[in-house]
Amino acid sequence: MHFLGIIWNPNETLFNLGPIQIKYYNLLWIIAFAVGWYLMKKIFLNEKKSVEQLDSLFIHTVLGTMLGARLGHVFFYDWAYYKNHLLEILLPIRESETGNLLFGLIDGYEFTGFTGLASHGATIGIIISTYLYTKKNPDFSMLWIFDRMTIPVAIGAFAVRLGNFFNSEINGKTVDESFVFATKFIRDSDDLHPSKALGITKERSLNAAYDAIENNPQFSQYLAEIPYRHPAQLYEGVCYIFVFILLHYLYWKTDKKNKPGYLFGLFLVLLWTVRFFVEFVKKSQGGFEESLGILSTGQWLSIPFIIFGLYFMFRPVKSN
């Protein structure tokens, strides 16, 4: 019996609507946006701004976040694949390894949802979309929005990492099974590729194959070969909850929101510092780290955001 070690093998699909799969990951993104809108509505009303202005900002933010996160993953982490699969960049489909039919009609593809999203790209997307919003709404400054948007973005970051956990993606490095948080991710494709799981079990679906490997003694050898790993997504996600709590407190209980850029800068420093240190126990996500060495791709991308955050926190601000 392992010391609090768990075997993690959830079906990442919550339910199906015909050929469309509703995954925990997609649902958590929706929840993140819904909670974000609610939190920003309270802030806008507190600042005597209109809900109509918020709705326009919300649309800009959703589009900027999703496009930025998707393109960030494509170009920062997996361009070697997507340069030969351009159709999959902006469509929630992927070449099928199991002979599925997309919507029951198109051979060789399956509906997957957007499972490749990068937080660095999402941050850039939010910055660009906010700039475009302020061009149309000159009564708002970018820093005014950023100082307040950090609160819902922090809790949204937690929801996304929880979604990664349900997807068994962005897992940590291997760890001894006696480690308090040791987790065996049966669906980690690096440890047990989907095609191998299907080949071993002779099952017709991946869910049935993974369940057989977990529960059928016939496949206990393969289960034993899957290593325990750090649940790096949960480390990161739990830290983001504390970032949210701190920012929420500083906005509502102090005058820090009156110093333009301070809350935004603090958010950048905290969020990307968490990301930087969690990367030490996270397995490689690819990208350009092999050419630069020393640090991972995620760490290299986090450093500029931390520096920008320090600048906004400590830059001199002229009093009115």
C-alpha cells in the first residue's frame, strides 16, 4: 500500500452530445470565464462603470485569451507538429489514431476540443485584446483594466490547471512511490501511449483500454511499469488560489488599486514566479529548451513577465 499515492485514471470526457465531447477541461474553461465575469461585474459596479462596458471587455478578453493560448502552444511548444497539420491549429480536431470518424463522416480525424493551450500565449493575447478595447473605449486605460482583471485571471488560472489534471497533461517528473503526493497518471501518453494501450488490451475504445489496465489483473505488469509522478498541475493551481486571495484582499481592503500598475505588476511577479519554480518538477513540455539549455521553455518565457511585473510594482508614479 502506497503512502497517499494515487492512481489517476479519469475519463476526461464528462458527457457526449452526439459526436461532440464535453470534457472537464472545456467545462472548467467555461466556469473560469463565468466566475471572471461575475468578479469583474462587482468591480465595475464598485467603480461606477456600466455592465455594457464590461460585456464588451469580456468579449475581447475571451477571444484574446483563447486565440493567444492556442497560438502560444502552437508556436512556443509544438510547431514541429502543427507546421504539418495547419488545419488543427484553429479547429478542435486531431488526426485519429483509433480510426474514428469526425462527426461520423470524415475519416482520420476526431473531435478533441482544444487540449493544447499555453498560459504565456494567453497572457499575450489578453494584453493585445485589452489594447484593442481601450482604443475603442478611451475612457479606460490599459493599466486600470489590468489592475482589476488580475483578480479573475488568477482564479481562472487555477481552473485551467485543474483541467490539466483531469486531462492527465502537463504532469510532473517521476518520483518515488512513497512520496506524499505521488500520482500514477495512467493516461500519460509518454508512459503508456494510447495506441499501445489499445494494442495490449484489444479493447475498441481508449476508455475501456485504460480501465482494463487499471483494474484487470491480466495487465498488472503494464500498470506496474507506469511511474509515479509529481501532480505538478495541482502544485501550480493551489498556488494560484493564494495569488487570487491576496489580490482580492489588496483590491477590496487597501488602496493599492489606486497606484496604477501595482496590482498588475504583483500579479505578474507572483504568477510567473510560481510557474518558474513548478517547472523544476514538471516534465519537459518541449519547445526551444534543448537549444538554450539550463532552464525549461516555460522558465525562459516566465522571466520577462517577472521583470515587467517588478517594473510596474516599483516604478515611480506621479501624483495628480
